[in-house]
Amino acid sequence: MAIKKQFLKTKPVCKVTFTITAKEAENVAVVGNFNEWNTEANQLKKLKNGSFKGTVDLASDNSYEFRYLVDGESYINDEEADEFAWNDFAGAENGIIKL
């Protein structure tokens, strides 16, 4: 798993590229409070090597909770998240990305 941040010089935006290896998965989405946990909003593209990758533009100077949703069933955290926070609704921790 990997998170790459690219801050734009001309706008208060950061292009965040999310990558997760899930060779057996059919689809993976990144969901979080930046897209109101919408499971359809940010589908990642499956690559030939079995990983999934996608880029999301997020406002700088914020932090966001997020997780990966694999095949619409299981939520997975990215081990490279900046930190983690407990979520009572999910009964688990969410990853946090700080921009």
C-alpha cells in the first residue's frame, strides 16, 4: 500500500494517489469523509500487476479519514496513513491523511 502526495503550487490542492495491492479483488474504492464515504465516488483502477491505483484532489491544510473498500465487503486501512483514529460507527480505526 502506498500514499503519494503532490501539492500544487498554483492552487490550495493536493493530488493524493492511493495504491493498494489486492490481486484477488475485483474492485477497490477509496472512501472517506472527503467523499462522504460514498463507495462509488472514487473507484481505483486495477493494474496488470494486481494493484489498484487512483488519484483524488483534496484541499490542502486539512486532514481526512479514509479506508479502502475491497469488493464492497471489507474495509482495509493503509499502513502508510499519517495516523489512525477510532471510529465508533465503524467499530474500528480509520486511517488519517494530513495535507
